[in-house]
Amino acid sequence: EDQVTQSPEALRLQEGESSSLNCSYTVSGLRGLFWYRQDPGKGPEFLFTLYSAGEEKEKERLKATLTKKESFLHITAPKPEDSATYLCAVQAKRASNDYKLSFGAGTTVTVRA
Amino acid sequence: DGGITQSPKYLFRKEGQNVTLSCEQNLNHDAMYWYRQDPGQGLRLIYYSQIVNDFQKGDIAEGYSVSREKKESFPLTVTSAQKNPTAFYLCASSIFVIRGVSQPQHFGDGTRLSIL
């Protein structure tokens, strides 16, 4: 069974204080790892897909990295508008028509001005 | 603009009542999904459909039913058999792969269901 664990559950940062979120996963072969941002009362918004260990993706103040066992989402010099819950999901290599995702519980980030 | 539309935004269910949540997409995606989100838990898959007139149970299908009569639409019915229906329900859609590369799911803005 695929397992995805995100830590910490909550993170409070001062504006400009960089930090990292962790997503540890256990799957029998990784097809892809996905990061989403979710604002309160809204659906998740897609951020990045990572496919293989060593891969990195960047978007504004966010940078996602991937190893064989975990992914990190680095937030550099965060601003209050970066406050959100960040979700990690993995897609395992299974039958060719099986594209289900397994989600972690998320990390809620609060950035204070 | 292409996207996924869920309605209503808020829904209240009485005891013994079935309620239906709407999900429509104009992204021309083949696959559609229904998830349930509870506080402190990851999204859990209820049902998914990879093609019109076909769907499969996810991890928590008991007490729910779906249909996929059109590519654009994937309604979810929460039946009276679902004893703990209070949750945030999210619909998603995706293309499976492009040039062999797995594609992300895109989400609507959810329906919050509560019990009266």
C-alpha cells in the first residue's frame, strides 16, 4: 500500500524566513510526485510534478526537489500570500490504466508580516 | 476559461436523504475523480472514471454512487447509507499521459456537505 507522510503538520514563519516542508513516501515504483497548494475553502492548485530522483522544479519562491524516499518543498523568503496548506501526492507504477494518487495530510504554512 | 465547476458550494442533508453533488469540466479530460477531505487527513478517493459509461470504486466507495453518461459530467450521490457524510468533497479531472509522461489532476473548488 502506498504511504505518504508530510511534516511538519503546521509551520509558522516570519516574512522572509526561509524553510522547507518534507514529504516522505513509500511506493512500489514511482511514476510521479505532485505538489499542490490549497487555500481555505478552495480546491488544490497544481504546483509541480517530479518524476525521478535528482529532479528539481522552481516557481517564484518555491522549489521542489526529489530523492528516492522523499521530496522537499523549499520556500525562500516567504511572503504572507504564501500562507496555505501544501499537499503532496504520489502516483505509483501499476497497470497502465491505473493513475490513482495517494495524498499526504498536508502542511499548513502561516507567514506573518 | 477551461476548468472544473462544482455545485453547490454548500449543501445540507437531512436524515434518510440522498443528495447529489455536481461536477462539470470543459477541459476535454478523459478521467474524472471524486475525493473526500476531512480535517487532518489526506484526500481519500471515493470513485473514479477513466472513460464514459465506466467507473471504478476507490478506497471509500461505501454509501456513495456515481454515473458517467457524458465526458464532461461526473455527478456524485451521497446516499442515506453513508452514515458520516459531513466533509469537503472535491472533484478532479486529468489527461492520463502526454508523450508517456504522467499528467497532474486538476481540481474544482469543492462542495461542503453538512448534516441538518
